[in-house]
Amino acid sequence: MLPRGMRNYLSEVARVLKVNGKCLITMFLLNPDKARQVLGGAAAFQFPHRFRDCYVQDIITRKTWLAMMKHRLSANSIAKG
């Protein structure tokens, strides 16, 4: 899911989640060390292409596996509450 989709996704989760409710979301998050491993080919999952603020498995479709830098998600999460 690209950043625009992620913002919409988090907005919808916040909209329908009950007060003090919980939601489990799974995704690939990268910190700088993991990003270096991915780019160096040393990670179990490969995201060889950078696209905007993300790394993608397939640069053509950009709809396959996607990894987002952890600090981007944190900023999105905080903005959505």
C-alpha cells in the first residue's frame, strides 16, 4: 500500500475503531539498518526499488510487497490519532 493509501487506511481505522479499541495491522517496516540490509541483498525479503518514501518489490506495478520506513508510519499514525 502506497503512502496515500496508508493515510486513507489509517483514517478509516481511526474512524470506525471504538474508543480505546485495538487494531492489529501487519506490514513491512524498515529502520535505517534494515534498509541497508534490504538494499545490500542481505534481508530475507527483498524490496530492491525505491519509490517515493517506500521500497517496492516490483517497480512496474508497485502493488506487490511494499516496505515503508518506520518513521513515516509513526508520523502518519500520530497525525491520525
